[in-house]
Amino acid sequence: MGYFDTIVIECPDCGNEIEYQSKSGDCTLKRMSLSRACAKGDEALFDINRHAPHVCDKCGKEWAVKVKMMAMATIVIASDYDEEDEED
């Protein structure tokens, strides 16, 4: 069994929560909502449309996720670096 991360996405029609596995990024078995993954710019998003089109198993609605990533960098002094900032 391989490692993966899980992104939980709500169906845009009925709100049913659907879990998608992603093998992009660190793959540390973390589970997060789509909004949290977007807020963190998590690399797990790169793999989310591998399953597209998504189909809700509750209402049958088909949809896809449009992922737009923006690069951002910050210089951090080594003595100020806190690895907990990287964890979710």
C-alpha cells in the first residue's frame, strides 16, 4: 500500500463530502478540505483532477476542480525557522 494525502471536496450541488486521494506532494497521509489545501497551496492539489470528471455518488452531479497555483516565497533566517510552520 502506498502513501497518499486525502482532499475532501463537497459536491457543488448537494454538499455531499467526497474524498479523493492524491499522490502529489509529501504524501504523509494527511486529510484536508479543498479550502484548506488551497489556503496552504498544498501540492496534493496537482493530482486532484486525475479523477475528473468527478461524479457525486449521492446526486450524480458531474464536475471538475480548476486548480490555479501562485508561486510565493519568503526568506527566513535559519534561527527563526520553525518546522511546525510546514505541518498541517
